[in-house]
Amino acid sequence: MTQTPEQHNPEHHLQNPNSLSYLIDKFLFYCEYEKNTSPKTLENYSLWLNRLVNYIGDMDVEKIKPMQILDFRMRLTQRDLSKKTINYHIVAIRALLKFLIKNDFVVVSPEKLELSKVPPREVHYLTEEEIDKLMAMPIQHTQDPLQLARDEAILWFLYGTGLRVSELTSLERSNIRSDSKQFSIVGK
């Protein structure tokens, strides 16, 4: 059963309908039920946006100024958060602002909030020796031939396909097409 934002947070009727916290709850509800945003993204948006509320206060969204958001970004920097993590906060704020504009609030333009330049992520590959050590791990942990075969199959499957462990554990028999030796998986 779908809950309305008011059922989700029973204190909504007591809050200012223009308050940041009230509208964050509305935004999270919108993301969950209309945009089908992943639970982890919702959890992160909630964390990052509530950090903003804790910093600038539960003020009227139409009174938030770009300099307050810059001050918030500076505060995050002082807490030794990485540029990438700070960018996640800014992305969440931008998404909230776009939602508010879409709902006829007069707020800071999301385009005014720029993201920091972050160096590209370095990809580290395993050496052939490291791969050999990894593939030899099952025999060091079990002598049961069935468990050994299972563990080796799992490792070779992960290595050969590039799947994440979570993707492998969510794989169902119905996702496997044995006739064509293919499978389908919904990733991250």
C-alpha cells in the first residue's frame, strides 16, 4: 500500500509547507513512488539533504541563497569530505531544486550550483599472479569436493563475466537461457 507523504511523516500537518524539511520529504516521496529511485539513492539523498537542513536550518526554500549553499559546501570541505562526496551532496541539492521548480517554487537555479572537477577514477587490474592466488583460494578453505567445485565455479563465473557479487547472488534460474548459453541480469 502506497503512503502519502503525510502518512509517511505524521508531523507534516504541523510543518510549514515551504520548509526545507517538509519539501525534502515530498521530494523523497516523489523519487520513490514516481521516479522509482533505488532505495540506496533515496537513503543517500535523505542523508545529504538533511545535512543541508542541519547546516542552514529548516528555512523557507524560497529564501535559500546561493551563498548559503556555497557556505555549506565549504563546511563539507572542512569536514574533510572528498570532492566526489561533496559533489554527491550538490547533485542531491540540484535534484531537489529541479523538483521544486517543477512544482512552481521560486528557488535558486540548479544550474548555479557547479560541481567540482574530480580526476577520473583510476582502474587497478589484478596481475596474473594475483588472479592465480585468488583462483586457488577455494582449495585452501575446503576439502569437500562439492563445496570446492561450487566455490571454484563461482570465482571463475565472476571473473569470466565481470559480474558483481550482488548481481550473481540475485541471479535466478529464470534469468538463464541454457539453450543459447546466455543470462540476463539487472545491474546496479
